[in-house]
Amino acid sequence: MSFEPGLIHAPLTPFGAGGRIDHDTFAKAIRFHVANGADSIALPMHAGEAVSLPDAEKRKLIGFAVEQAGGTPVIAHASDAGTGIAAALARHAEEVGAAAILSTTPYYWTPPAAMLVEHFAAIAGAVSLPFYVHSAPDDMAGIKVNVDIVLKLIERAPNFAGVIDSGLDWQFMIELLTEAPKKRPGFRLISGNEYMVSAGAIGAGAIVSTLATIAPRRVRALYDDCRAERLFEARRAQEDVAHLRQVLKPLGVAGLKAAAALMGRDAGRPRPPLEPLTARQSKALAASLEAIAALGAEPRGW
């Protein structure tokens, strides 16, 4: 179960005519991430519009990414409302060469803690790959993964390797790294967003970044400084990345895609029911990005 996720890029899913996945552009995107600092690639994440992709498209996307990544590990996101559906997607991902599996709480349903343990145990049990639980309460109706769930899952799933936390719950992270490694040496905490200085100080050794599509060099500098425990030196990059995150977070996936296009990396429109930015929003976004001086050192185009 040896796997070092490192700096994990979470790509956008490009759509072309008729809202179909643009595989030519997706291939360029994967190569872009590999060439610009990704230690591994996680997909399709929520920034990649996972909830708008039918199961068949997810399967094809994961297999295609593995082919295009040229050996860079692909972490397959296997989440769904139904436990069996998510487990089947995880099995397929393993068959096509994914390096690890991550899964979040079930879409739509709000099961009690005991059923969350059963849900994750079933998905983990469907594969032999390292399995990560993604706690993302902002995206999942406030459902949180707590330390008790983690400890019970460690007992159930020998391949349960760590937690990806996007909730910015520092108390949870501290308690997690106090208790989980006692039961599973090597258990990982992965930051699910770009606030790496705080997460790194607690003990997070990896990060999932959606902003790497926009500013891969700044995200890489942030990650490298944090991994080397140069937390004071990392502050400048953290401020730049946090500024970018604050600009884009209210705009959601549409904002990410618009920002990518402004950087010369057009990934098309988001799928309905998401709407692209209005002309006014796009103009305001362009001005906001122009004000972030660090973006001047970032690559343009794929």
C-alpha cells in the first residue's frame, strides 16, 4: 500500500459542443498538470463537475486520465448516493490502473455515523488500493466525518490510508493525527484545500488543489515550503493563493472555468444546471486576477 500522494492536482472537466466531454482538451489538461508540478492527479472531483457526470463518463474519464498521465498516479474519486454504485466505480478504477481511491459521504442522503462506516467500509473493501475518505461538509450538506468514524473504519478496512479534510476544522485535524496513527502507523492527513500552512503545521503531508489549474507554480512553491517546514517562508505564497481562492470561491466551478480561460486554458462552459459567468462577472473576474501580481509568473495556455 505504498503510495505518496504529495501535491495532488484536481483538474477541471472540459466540455465542448453539445456539452460532451472534450477528450482532446482533457488530454492537454492532464499533460499540463503533469508538466506543472502534479505529484498525483485526483478526478473527477467536484471542481471537475463529478456530480454532473453519468457513471459511464466517470469510468471513461478515469481510464483516459490514467493513459494520458504517463505514470503520474491517478487517484479516482468514487462517490455516489448508492454504496454499491460507488464500490463498483472503485473496482473499475482499480482495473484501469488508478493508484488510489477517494470517496466522500453519500450524495443526497444523510446517513447516521454507523451507516457512514458501513458505506466507506464497503467501498474500501471493493479494492486493494489505498483508500481515502474525503470530509467535505461544505459540499455535502454539512455531513462531517469525525474521529470516531475514522477509528472504526481503521478496524474494518486494512487499506484505509487517510483522510482528506476540506472542512478547515483544525480541532478535528489535531485529534485525528493524535488518535489515528496509534491504530494505523503511517495514517495520512491530506489538506483538501490550499490553506497548507495551517494544515501543514498540524501534520498534513499532502494537499488537493483545484487552484493548480490557475496558478500551478505558486501552489507548488507553497507546497514545497510547507513540506520542508519552512512555514514562515511559505506565508507569501499562502497569501497569494488565499487571495486567489477568495476571488474564485464565491463563483464556484463557473469561476474556475472562467479563470482558466483567462489564463489561456479554456475548458468550456459548465454543464447545466450550472451557468457560466455573465459578461459583467467575467469582466470583474479579469480585473481581480489582474490585481494578483503573482499570476504574472504563471504559465499561459496548455
